[in-house]
Amino acid sequence: MSREDSRGLSLSVTVVAGGCPGARTNMTMEAACREACGTAAAKGMYQLCIDTLREEDTTAGSVDEAGEYAYHAAWRALWAYLDTMGRAWHFLGDAARLAGEEKAAYEFCVGGRYQEAEAAMDRVRNRLPDHCGPNVGDEYKMALRDVGACRDRVAKLPSSPLLAMVEVDYNRTLLASMLGKLIGVK
Ligand SMILES: *[C@@H]1O[C@H](CO)[C@@H](O)[C@H](O)[C@H]1NC(C)=O
Ligand SMILES: *[C@@H]1O[C@H](CO)[C@@H](O)[C@H](O)[C@H]1NC(C)=O
């Protein structure tokens, strides 16, 4: 067997092992959000889900593959992280006006945690909608852990204009992982 053959073989095995069983299921965004978020318990998440998916297609009741929804949610979370990092850098650029603990908190977020979360969510985005191996589940967990660590730190400040953004980022990360579960991420 030539080297190319063996490489092709191992690649196709990886794909099969990590395939997303639910990625090609056609469903409305309302059904996807209902299944991913549950109903009454997480009304806020359901609304965030609908708002996020409507950015792609504003037609209520339109149908798409569940894998596309999961992909879009990951992409949207990533975009939100970049936005938040831009804002935090902006505050850090005006360091003279920042209290020491505020400066330390923002540096903790953009200098580390958000970069880690961004890298993790970027790996998710690169693998979806066709790769659902356990490694993808780990990447969602890493992003949740890192954004959550930033949120907890910022929440301890007396007040912060960044907190609202970081809290939404956490929910966006959670939503992305819920839509990942919907298509079969473990
Ligand atoms: C989902 O819809 C698309 C476009 O209509 C179609 O090509 C595809 O085969 C459908 N997938 C399934 C699993 O029915
Ligand atoms: C995040 O989601 C939770 C659960 O739905 C909700 O209670 C909370 O208000 C949300 N936070 C933000 C900032 O949207």
C-alpha cells in the first residue's frame, strides 16, 4: 500500500468515527431551538436561539439542515468574542482611567481566557457540521470554561461596562453547544 493510500484510509476512518448523525436533518429553526433549548425552563435561551438563527434567514418557518444551525451558532459566538475583545482592548487603551482591578480583569480576559475560547470555538467551527467526535464536545466545554472564568472575574468588579457583553457571550457559547448536542456532539 502506498503512503497516499494509507493516509486516505485513516482520514476516512476519522470522518466516520466523528460523523454528526443529526447534521442533515431538515427542520425549521423554531423546531431546532425548541429541541435544543427545551421549552419553559430556558425561555431566554430559546429567544437567543431564534434571534441568532434569524440573522441567517429571517423567514419564520423556513427549513434548513440542523448542522447549518449548529455551524451558524458557533460562528456567531466567535464573532461575539471578537467584538468583546475589541471593546476590552479599547478600555485597556485608556488605562489611565481604569481602576487597577478593572485593568487586571480585562487583561485576564483578553490576554488569555478569550483567546483560548476563541481558539476552541474556531476549532468547533472548522469541524462542524460534519465532525461530531468527542473532541468537539471538549472544545465547547473549553470555550464555556474560559468565557465563564472571564465572566466570574468581571462580575466581581463594582461595575463594568463589559459585564453585559461577557454574559451574553457565555449564553451564546451555551447555545452553540446545545445546538451541537442536537446534531450529535457528545
Ligand atoms: C434536506 O433538504 C435538502 C434541500 O431541500 C435536500 O437536498 C436534502 O436531501 C434534505 N435532507 C434530508 C435528510 O431529507
Ligand atoms: C443567559 O441565559 C439565562 C438562561 O436563559 C438567562 O436567565 C440570562 O438572563 C441570560 N443572560 C443574558 C445576559 O442574556
